[in-house]
Amino acid sequence: MPKTILITTQKQLDKLKEVKADQTVTIDAELRLPGVLHVYGNLVIKRKLDTDWHGDRYVEAWDSATVEAWDSATVEAWGSATVEASGSATV
């Protein structure tokens, strides 16, 4: 996959299973996360992302990953992952 990926459709997001360490993925549409998305690189969420912790539809940041989230996002990070939140986002 290319190092920079722009996700604007549900079909594109459905194919994405992980963000590799050398990748930056930007989600720039209101979409529904289809399952667990493992992030090892950089993930930028610019629009509302429909997730469900109990339904196994959430983002996991690992190692030295970076996740940027806006609005009412909730993010959990492990290892030396970095999370940037704004608006009413919680970390």
C-alpha cells in the first residue's frame, strides 16, 4: 500500500485492516468502522467514525503509533503510542 492513504468511502475503509508503521492514513468521511483497526503508523480521523467497543469495532494504537481524533472520539493507546485529541475527545 502507498505510504499516504486517504479514505473517503466505506468500501475503502472496509478493506483497511491495519495502518503499517511507515503509513499515514486519513479518514475524511463519516463512516462505520467494520472491525478492529490496528495502528502502528499514523491515523488521522477528521470526521465522525462510528465505532463500538463492545461490538469489536474500535481503533488500537500500538508501539510508536500516532492517532489524531476530533469531536467526541475516544482513544486508548498502548506502548509509546501518541494520541492527539481536540473538541470533546477523550483519551
